[in-house]
Amino acid sequence: MASTPMVRAQSAYYNYIDTAEMKIKKQNWLQAERYILMALKAEPANKNNSLLISNLATVQRNQKKYIEALKNYDLALAMTPKSVTLLKNRASLYLEIDSLSHAYMDYEKVTLLDREDIESRYYHGLIALRKGQIDVAKADFGDLLRINPYSPYTKEAQATLQKTLGNYEEAIEYYSDLIKMQETPSYHTLLNRAECYLEIEKLNEAETDIRHAIAKAPTEAYLYVLRARLNKLRRLPGDMERDIQLAMKYGISREMALFFIK
């Protein structure tokens, strides 16, 4: 018996999706995008298309097609406006393109839909902190302590807050807790703790963190700025200048490096 056009379309739809998933696993984003678009063309009214359009947006994001990705996240959210996953995906893309106000609004929507969502509460508070909304950040980070005081998000949130407030000893404690929780300490955490050590002139401790951070991220320009600042405090102008040159090599201007070194 010959299959009907509807059955053939449904069969093609799921075949395209399966192929797209295989391409995604191989990080072949261009081909994944092609097969998702073919699936959507095969069944434009399928009830599962909200998730599929979200996946299309993510695939486009991985190709740095940010405008197309945002349009598709918007489309998917128009279909399922209370999807926490979709809101978080769009918020993280807004963060990636430095659209903080839009990211903030999406994370706020998530926190209203799910008050226990640690990741969204963390980023909402972090953006508030960057915007100078200290009280909002304190409230968000206080909620993190209530939800899960042992979460890495909670530790990093408290560390960032204390560092921003100039409470460097307290920040160091939180960064140290976070490093103990990480299987391999990230250069970002080491960098932040090193900055705190420099502020209170614990130079040996700062040197150790900077050295380990550089081993993990040898082309991160700001790490050489930090080491230049360390060498300035140690009154080693020759070493400071060498680090400024390295920072310039990896993308920071001399003027910016000197600004950070103070």
C-alpha cells in the first residue's frame, strides 16, 4: 500500500531531525542547521517545533549567526513564552553579545517562574552588580545562600560581591572555597583571587595564583597586566616592563595596561 503524503511528510520530518542530531553531536553546525530547516519545511505546524526552532537558534549561535539566533529564540518563545529553558538560552546569548539589559530581563522572568533556579539568580545578581544595583545583587545572592549555600554559583557570587565591596579577605575565603570545589581551578578564579591578594599586598600568594593562571591561559593578556602590577609593587621596573610588552603582544594597549597597573 502506498503511503499518504502526510505519512511521508512525518517520516521525512523525523528523519531530518535524527540527521540534525547526529550533525550536532559532531559539531557540524552548518549541516545541522540545514536539516533542521528541512524538518521545519516538511512540517511547519508540528507541535514540537518550538523546541526545534530553539535548537535551530542554538546551532546558529554556534556559528556566530547572532541575529538569526535571536530571531529564532524570539519565535520559539512566542510559541512557549513560559519556557524556562528557552528564556535561559536567550539570556545567555544576550550575555555573549554583551546585551546586559536584555539578559537581565530574561533572567528576571526565569526567577519569577522558578524561584529556585540557582543559575538564573546568580546571573541576575551579577548583572545587577555590574549595573551598580548593589541591593538587588545582595538580595539575589542572599537567595542563593538560602537555596544552596554550597553551590559553586553561591561561592562565586559571594566572592564577587565581597570583592566589589572591597572586603578582600572575605572574597579570598570564598574564592578559596570555590577553587577547592573545582576539579581543575579555572584561570578566571585564580585571576580574581590574585587581584584580591594584590589589593592587600600578599604578594607571594598573588604570584602563585598568577603563575598558575598563566599556565592555564598563556595568551590571556590581562594576566600579564596583573603580573606587571605585582612587579611594580616589588619595585622591579624591568620585569614590569617585560610584562607590559607581553600584555601588548596579546591584545591590550599600553595605555590600558598602565591604567590597570595604576
